[in-house]
Amino acid sequence: MGDRRRMNEVMISLDAVSKHYGPRVLFDSVSLRIEGGNRIAVVGRNGAGKTTLLRILAGLIEPDGGTIHRDRYTTIGYLPQDGVRHSGHTVFEETAQALDDSHRLRRRIEVIGYALDECTANGTAVDELLEELKKTQDRLETSGGYALEYRVEKILFGLGFTAGDLERMTDEFSGGWQMRLAMAKLLLQEPSLLLLDEPTNHLDIVSLEWLESYLKAYRGALLLVSHDSRFLDNLVSRTVELCNGRVDIYRGNYSSYRRQRDERRVAENAAKEHRKRVVEETLQFAERFRYKATKAKQVQSRLKRIKDMTVAAPVEKNRVIAFSFPEVPRSGRVVVDMRNVDKSYGSRRIFSDLTLTIERGDRIALMGANGTGKSTLARIIAGEETYDTGTVTWGHNVSMAFYSQHQADILPPQSTVWEIMAARAPERTQTELRTLLGSFLFSGDDVDKPVSVLSGGEKSRLAIACLLLIPANLFVLDEPTNHLDETAKKVLCDRLEDFHGTLLIAGHDRDFLAPLMKKVVMMSAERIDIYYGTVDECLEKQHREQEAAARRHLPSDLGTAPGSSERERKRREAERRQERSRRLKPLYASLQRIEEEITLEEKRRESIEASFADQSTYDKGNDVDELSIEHAASTRRLEELYERWAWCDEQIETIKKTEP
């Protein structure tokens, strides 16, 4: 069990640990201490050794050098990225096995009960059974075992399982749900150190936010590998970076690490440049005066000074990727129009009577729990999936590029990385293709590798690089970031920010979606809701709606019952003031952001109206129809912004009027 009393005590330490695979050195002479209460992120490029480090800490593999010290009271729980399978039990039974001791005590109580039922007379045997029953019940109560069903169900429901899933056999579930089962068992065991390798890969937005909330309150230490920067930001207070075989440790959350890393690299490059200049100047001085007797002593002194001064190559800076999307015709105003669409798989209804209009320039995030139909809807929009009833109409001049979760699996296995890219865009220069491949971490001999030897992550990166070469004005992407590390994800985000067409992404990576999307389609089992605004604004509104619904089920006089002490009353009032402040803060931020967008859009519309008033617009034969379309789009955008501003302002006023 995690235990706060062991805060700051060393649980596990690595001393000069090294690991290599053949000639490849993953890390060398790495030292690391993990203490009770630590919340640590392990970051680094794909292949840097993050998973290997976790497996060494878990005791699953041995290092090639160095020593590991584990406190004998430390219990370790490890969740791999994938590969866990369960069979032969129901979901509830499999998960409850994590509480073996409680489970064993409950079974013993059942056995004693059967034995007592079979006893027909009082006597020593009955007395002994009753005594054992009492002791067993006491142990079960002390261990919290009577709450077994509640604890199991709480975690399973939080991770997305339903009441109907509890009695289903584990064999029926896909790999992603198998990993959720493995995570549920780990959380139930409550080890003092949790090692989680990409725990968010198989989660939807609902279960991701639940896990984040659960881990915030977790009593043990956490060590996390994840490409979800928002998830790390909200959980960790220390970051360990694996880079070039070494470990660098940073204090603070993930965003703080990135700032410190960039500052450190600037300082390191400056120091290296300085050393380089000193060496060059010293060598020039020595070459010039080496044969001059009066300078010989100075020459030797300066050469001695630089003798041990090594000049390493500067740290690589973030490259600016020179890339532009292929030119394509502009689509019509309406890109996709869906009316009263129904979709079922056998007896299972995915959605019914779905109506959705996608307009040119829309940037839509499809979000919601797994099983609500996000991927199905994306495939229908992309024309990859049929539907039962209703109509789906694609607009004028729409050209579409689609990325599915399994896109990487259809790449030709015998073709090389370079052959696939060159065949996809023969009009692109070799420099352009190599630049794009380099941004997705394919450089040097990597481009000559056949697809058959690539890892799952490498195949995904290649598939996305190919996607960006397709001449399309509509991109439909289904979970594009699942196997991308920080560098590749940022490249994709930057490229899509430059995309001037229409964008629809099904996913749950909040930091990836936040800068890109301006509209959210939130899917649930009951309905589909459309939010205008950013992903963060949508999630905040959803949380407020859930809090309001929860408050409606609470007694109206909660916290003010007769007999409450003055201190208790003041404490509750303080908690309500803090809650009000917490709810107001993101609303004020949204209001300011919307006001800035309104100012920019008003200036844009004024510019269009000035063109209408300018006679030269007509004299030069400019496209007045195009101006009219732009003016109408700007007006619609302003109306949407005014509506969002009014809603935010109304929410602020409503919250401010509540009692403190």
C-alpha cells in the first residue's frame, strides 16, 4: 500500500547503471533516486530507453553494469505499454484477484458458512468454526475487504467499463480494454511505487480525466512515461530526461522542464561556442609565436590551459521544417452535410438521427468515451464506412485525406521508407522529402529501411508523413498521435496549424487538440453535443454541467444543519469561495481570449467593407462575389464569437451572484 509516512525515504536507487543492446548503448552510468511521494515523468525520444529504464526499476531485466538498491518494504506495480492478456474469468473476477488476501478471506467465510450449515449439533467443532468465523470476519473488516465490490466497481467504471461488462468473460475484450483491466488491478493493489508506461494510449477523454484525478490523490509514488503533456503537467513535480545515453533531472512539472531544458541548451551551446573560440584563438597564437623565444613560455601556458578542454558539437536546435501543403482547389462552403444518419452493428446502436454540418474552414474535434462512435463517424465522413439510414452529402470540390488508427498496417511491407514517400509525391524534390522525413525522425540510413522492420511507432510516423503529401482540402484523422513522441507530435501540430482547409480529428490528446480545434463534437451513449470554442472551454463547460447535476442531488441545506459549529460554518464558506474562484478563473481567461478574437475579426470585416466602398475594387475587376462570401463568413464568425462572449459573461455573473 502507498504510505505517506514514508515520504522522502529512498524507495529505490540506481547507481552508475548502464544498459546496451549489442553495440547500441541506451544509457551509461545512470544514477537516480526515487523517494516516497515522488511524482516523476520519464521523457525522451522514442528509442531513448524509457521503457527499458522502467523494466529495470521493476526488476524485469538486469542492467549490464552498476547497482540497484530497493527498500525491502517497497512494493512495485508495473504497467507495460501493451501485450497483457487475460482469460478464463469474468471482468469482475479477474480484477478482484488483485485483492487476493481479501478474496481468500471471503471465500474462507463462505466455506465456514457451508460447514456450519452441515453441523447438526453443538459441540467443539461448531465452537471452533464460530471462533474462526469471527477472526476471519475481523481480519476482512480490518483489511477493508467488505468494500471489495465497491472498490472493484469504482475503478472499473472509472476506466470505462459498464455494469454489463462485469460478468462478461475477459477473452471477449480487445487489446486496449485488456490494458485497462491490467491498470485496474494495479490501482486496486496500491503498490508504494507505480511505474506506468504510456497509460493514456488506450484511454478516451472520459477515462483519461478520471485516471488523472485518481492519480492526483494516489498515496504512493508515481513514475510515468507518457506523450500526453497535459497529463504529465497535472501530475508530476520532477522530470527525468533520457538523452544521448545520460540522465538529466529537472524540478517542476513537464512545462517547467521544457522551459528549463531550452534555457539549459542555450547556455550549453553558448559555453561550447566560447570553448571553441578559446581553442581556436590559442592554436592560432601558438602557430604564430611557436618559434619566437620570448613567447615560448606564453605558448606553453596557453596550450596547457586548453589541453583538457574538449569541444563537443553544439546541442541540436529545433529545426524549422520547410514544408508546404500541395495546392488544391477551394471547396464549397458546405464540406459535408449529414442528415438523420443512423448506424448500428447488428443489434448494437452506435448513433441515431445524427445531423451534422461541416463548413469550409471548420476545425472540429470528435471527443467522448470509447464505444460512442467517434471512429465510426470519422469513417462515415471519410466515405470508408456505410451507414444504415439518412443522407451524407459531400460538398463541391471536396478532396479528402483520411488517417485511421490502423493506417500504418496497410503500408507495403517490402517497400522502403524512401520508396513509399517518393511514390506518394513524385513532384516533390529529394530535399523536400528528406526534410519531411527528418522531421518525423527518419534520417540517414533510416530512409532505406523496409517497412517490415519498422516498429509500430515508426510505421505510424511514416503513415502521417505520407498523409501530409496528399492534395486535400479536408483532413479526417482518427487518433493520429497515439504513437508519436513529443517531437513528431509537435511537427504534426505545427503543420496542421498551417493547413488552410477543413480539419476533423477524433482523439483525446488535449494539448495536441487545444491549439488546433475551434469546435467540439462531444459524443456520448445518449446524445451528441456540439460546442463552439476550444477543447479546454468545452471540457470546462462539461465539468460545470456535471457539477451542477451533482449539486441537484444533494440536500439543499448541506453544511448548514442545526448544531453546526461556527468554525465548521466558516470552513465550508471558505471552501465555497475557493470553489467559486476556481470556476471563475478559466471563464475570465476565455472571455479575454474571445474579446481578442472579436477585435481581430471586426477589423477583418471592416477591411472587407472598405473594399466594397472603394471604386477601384470594381475598376480592377476584382472578384466581388468572393468578397461577398468572405464578408458573410466573417459575419457568421462574429455572431458565433458574440454568442460565446455572452455565454461566458452570463456564466460569470451567475457564479458571482452565488453565496460565498
